Amino acid sequence: MRERTIQTPDGDHLALYSYGTEDAPSSNRLLVVGGAFLTALIYRPFSIAFAKALGEGWAVDVYDRRGRGNSSAQPADYSMRTEIADVELLLRETGGNKLLGHSLGGSVALNAAQEFVGGELEPDRLALYDPAINIDNSIDHGLV
């Protein structure tokens, strides 16, 4: 495992953990966006196993979202825009182009992918596991 601290444009930082081949090419990097109350270290067993299953030349990157683990606290103006900016920063930092979102991280990954459509950061793969999304508008708008 390789641990890095990535500085954000607003002066905060994100803790990033990488598993698998350290110098994996950008086409072989997967960024995991974790769930609401989970830290990156919760995903460690999954990340190790997934990187191993993908094989030599692959890397799985997972980070502590703001307010979790070793990343900075959520800023006062925290929003989905903050989350998307963090995903953008990490995709640029790692060079990756694949996203996997779990729980609330699924919503973040989906919103980021939508934001990046047609641009250089558009993911070539997007996977969501148990995403927190409001497909049928059954969740009050204020809760989403």
C-alpha cells in the first residue's frame, strides 16, 4: 500500500491509498469513492483483493472523503460540488479513468461522471454498488 496526501485547491488535503502496481498506467487505475460514514481503510481488504484479481499492471486507488479518516474536515460550504471537485483532483493526480462508487460514494461517482461527460476526465468505466440515488423522486429533495 502506498499512502499519499493530496493538497486541494482550497488549502485542505485528501488522504489517498493505492494498492496493486504502483506505476500502473492510467488505463489500468480504478478510483474507489467510499460510502457516507466509511474511511478508506475500511476498503483495504477489498482494494487488496480487487487489485490482485485485476492482475499485474493494475492499481486500485481509494481515498478518505472529506470529514473522514486522514482527510481534512468538510468545509463550511461543503456540497456535491466539493465532492465532484475532489474526484476530479484525484483522477488528475492518479491519471485514472475508471470509477467505482459505493453507497453515497455511488451518488458522488455518478454525479462526477455526468459532470465529466465529453471531457478529458470522462470515465471509460463506471460501476456503482448500492448507490444512494433518487431514481423515482421518492426521497425528499432536501435529503438528497
